[in-house]
Amino acid sequence: MSGSREEERRKLADIINHWNANRLDLFEISQPTEDLEFHGVMRFYFQDRVAGNFATKCIRVSSTATTQDVIETLAEKFRPDMRMLSSPKYSLYEVHVSGEERQLDLDEKPLVVQLNWNKDDREGRFVLKNENDILPKKSQSNGPEKEKDGVIQNFKRTLSKKEKKKEKKREKEFARIPDGDEQTLGREDGENSRLAAEVYKDMPETSFTRTISNPEVVMKRRRQQKLEKRMQEFMSSDGRPESGGTLRIYADSLKPNIPYKTILLSTRDTADFAVIEALEKYGLEKENPREYCIARQDEKSGKEVVLDDLECPLQIFRDWPADRGSLVFQLKKRPPDHQGRKGRKVEDKGLRGKDGLLPPEKLPYLVELSPGRGNHYAYYAYRHQEDGSDSRDKPKLYRLQQSITEVGSDCTDDGAIQLLGPGILPHHCNLMHSEGMVTVTPHGPDADTFVDGQRVTETTVLRSGSTLQFGSAHVFKFVDPTYDQGGRREPAAAAMRSRHKSGCQSEDTFLSAIINYTNSSTVHFKLSPTYVLYMACRYVLSPAYRPDMSPSERTHKVIAIINKMVTMMEGVIQEIPEGDQKQKNIAGALAFWMANASELLNFIKQDRDLSRVTLDAQDILAHLVQMAFKYLVHCLQADLNNYMPAFLDDPEEHNPQRPKIEDVLHTLTGAMSLLRRCRVNAALTIQLFSQLFHFINMWLFNKLVTDTESGLC
């Protein structure tokens, strides 16, 4: 295989892996072969315009299968009894929740079309339509229908009052439909434009417990989170909606076949941030953003000016006088001789933010231990001083005000610390300076944060002299000037630190007792951990818990506690299959924690205070539900596997050692009883049993086909 072919296969595998990350195993796409062919199970909908509803089928499709191949297979799947009586003309449409719809060409590959949705984090549905379906012009009568010779051909039951009203309504609608081919075509075009609305209305999106088999909710949630986050940034400074908007970015030199892309910006977003957003829109997210720039073009004079990294494109666009003509922004390669305009005054990030209670020289701070490195992006993110020199070889110093300091690649607000480089997330972690102490809280398990060389995943107290590492390249030393030369803290600060440490220990003890040391088999009300944990969260949000806390500190505290809950639950669920327990106990524990994780997720989502500040924890909880579900399915399938030979054994042979059909029924009955006892959500119960029945069918089919000695096939 050539190098270019191997590279293409690797890129395709990355796209498929990203697609599979949000799908149930049943809908995963296989890895590409050397010929770049892959397979996957796809769900299709069939619109029956006469019956007025939709049906759904799942079939396995190859990336080489055309629309015509899929239509022929679906025609047999949906209407096998009608294929010999008529020759209908079928078409396949892709529809999206936004209302967009498109008819697929007969030579297109539906599986490839579906995989391309992943590029824009969008979801859709494939709908099969019979183009020959024509609604009747008038409804049939309710009485007996007679032929000319008087023989009763058909007799329909008498309709109820409700059904009669519906029938009259349909008659009025059909009466308004004009005759003629042109009117019929116009009516069908109007109905086609409503296809997306109809399929999403008749087959609506499901609740949170169904997202593991319906990724439309997941993708919609991602887009909504991203949009909400940007809109909050627009409103954060002065509360005016005018602080943000959209901006068209052209890329004539990079993508001449694409007219333009629209990105969402605030008036404070700088050009370097706009470059990153534009590269992502144009599919160049793997490029180094330092090699690209935004240039403004004055179409009236034809003059082009490359924007400095700290200039704000949207603000420039809004301040541009109308009498000077239109202004166009181009994404292009950064000129090698571009130096930027010098003499620009740049604020020191370490001194930004509101004044604290302590003088600046008494504030704790982070000092960079690795200045001047040229092997990571932080090297390129230097700032020009007023004298024209640069500070790339000078250690950066960030003073921590008495509030929350955000750290991440997208943190550009006053008082935040923006870091670029490998391993740095958009919102990496929070540094909290309160009550004479500083803590660090990673935003999630993927936020690489190390204190004195040890990876931390929850709120950790920093000691003066500790080393703090973000990602793989940014290393800082934490210094607290309130320590004396002997390394001892002032008495008041030491008391605050001791009180906070004691509080953290009591919280950990409480959460550990609820999560780590709860015996699922002895708890009478199986959802009691969820109710206790939720009540603890509400208590932290109430003024009764530490009345002296500010709203921002209280929010930070409840986020840290929920992150602890989620981390502990993740550890418990992962340890259950590895523990030295009987199979029955493993299934009981998995069902117990699957029910509690899904119920806690539901509580948090329904709580208007918690739902908006715990988005990361909600995503992890949804992942835990899926993890427990997967482990439980494997556990029950292992039980069924022991009794499946009973279907093939001779019932006349009485051997007490052989499994019996009753054992299979007993396993299924026990599973249902367990799920009811644990109060598992009904949607999860339905999905679990569909997996078990699929396993039974799969086992029997494979046994009949592969076992040649049995003589059964």
C-alpha cells in the first residue's frame, strides 16, 4: 500500500472512530479495509402517505452500496407483500431537524453521506418515499360496499364519534385539493418541503436515557452547549447583546471553491482566535494557526492590511464607516515578512482583574519555570513590550486575585490565564483564591493537571513552593508571599487552611460513605443514594451552607462536589466487573448504579440551578450510564450463554445435567425482576431486553449455520 493510500486510510479511520464514540455498538462503523471499504448498520424510515405514518428498519450497508442498491433492499424490507403487485418508484431522502432535506442521487453512497454528517456535528435521518403514492380524493363510505350484482364486497365497522370527526375533517381537506396534474405536482412539492417536520414529529427525539442509541440528542446538545457558551461570553462584560455577532470570513487563496464561512465572534475576540475558528470551519483544524492570519480588504481602494493578533475583527467591522465602501476579511497564509505593528501597549495578564483585599505584593502567584522554550506553541504566543522587544525569554508571572482564575486556551477574559499548546483544553481548570488559600480544580478527566508531579482530577489545595503543570509543556511554581522564610504560614491564614482541609475531609468521608461503602443488596429503596446526593447539592447551594460565601464561590463549590460524586461513581462502576464476586452479585450492583446514575443525571438536568453549571459532569454521567449498561448486558449474556444449548437438545433425553429451556426463561425473568427492583428507567429496560433477544437470535443463527454436524441446516 502506498504512503498516500495509507495516510488516506488513517484519516478515514480517525473519522470513523469519532463517529463510533457517540454510538451504540450496534450502529458502529467498521474500520476501513485496504481498499477503503467499510460497513455499518443504518436506520431508515419509510413514509407511508396513505396510512399517514412512518415505519423504521435497520440494515447493514457497505460504503460501496449505491442509493439504488439500498432502495431495492428497503423495498423488500418494508413492503415484501406488495412488490409483486405493483412497480412503485422509490426515492431516498436525507432530512435534518433544521428542516433541510435533499433527495439522494441513485449513484450516491448513503453510508458515506451519513459519515459526512460527523464533520459538522449534525445528525439526520434517511427516509424512503414511494413517489407513486397519491392521497385519495375522497374517503370511502362507512357503510357496506356493494357491487352491481348486489353481493356485499366489504363491510366496515361503525365509526365512533371521534373517528367520524376525523373522517369529516379529512373529507374537507381532500375537497380543497384541486384536480389536474399541475395542482397535484404543486401539492406534492409542498408536502415534500414538510418531510423533515413530519418525520421528526411522528418519530420524535427521545429522552436522555435513549441517547446511547439515538445520537441526534448528543449532537444537538453539543451544538447547543457551544452556542450557549459563546452567547454567555457576549453578555459577560456589559450585558448588551450588541457585544457579539457573526462575521463572514473568505478564503479565496485557500478554498476558492467555497464562497465564504460564517463564524460567531464577540467584539472582544481577537484575530488569532478568529483564525482558529475559521480554520475549523474550512476543515483545516489540524493546521498550525500561527501560520495563518486574517487580512481586511477595502474593496473601494483595494488596499489589504493584515490584522495584528490582538486586533478585534468584529469590532473593526462595526466601526468601519459606511462611506468607505464594504469591508471583507480574508483567511490566508501569514506573510513571512510580516512583523506586526510595534509599540502596541499590552496589559500584563498577571496584573489584570479586580483589586483584591491584599496588596499586589502579598497576592500568591504562578511563575513560569520553562521560559524561552521553542518546542511548543507557548513560544509563539509572546507579547511585544512598549520598547519593541519581546518577552519570550522572560518567565511569565500571573498573580492570583481573590476570586476564580480560569486557565485554558479559550480563556481571554480579564484575570484569566490563556495557555496554548499540546494537552491544553479550551477551559482547562480553575484556580480558586479564597480565605487565604489557593485550590486548583481540573474541568474534567481529560484536563491534564499535575501538582508536584502527581496527576490530580479533583479540587486540590496548593502549598507554597509546589510545582503546577498544565498539559505537557507548561510548568509553573506556586508562590504564596504570606509564608514566612521558615515555610510557616501566618496564624490566621493557617487557621483558614486547617478549617478548609477539615471541611474537605468531612465531605470526602460523607460522599465515600454514600457511594463507595453502600451495599446495593441491603438497601431497601434502591434510589436512595441519588436522593441523598441531590439533597447535598441543594444544601450547598442554599444560604444555610456557609452563609459568608459569595455566589461565585458557592457555584465553584457545588461544581467541585458534583465532580467528586461523578468521579467516585465512575470508580465504583469500573471496579464492579473486576471484583471477586458472583455473577448474580455483579449484575445486581451494575443495575443498582446504572439506575442511580441515570436518575441523578435526570435530577441535575431538571434543576435549573445545577443544569447550567454542570455540563461536563452531565456528559460524564451519561457516559457512566452507558458503561454500566454495557457491563450489565455482557453479564446477562454470559448467563444466557450457559443455557442456550437447551434450544438444540433433544427434549426426550432426560439428563439432569443438561440445561433446560426453563433456565433461559428464569434468567430473563430474573433480569426483569432485578431491573424493576432497582427502579431502572423503562427506556433502559427496553433497550437491555432488545440486546438480550438479539443475542439469543444471533447465537441460534450462528449455531445452525456453522455447526455442520448437527444436520439442522
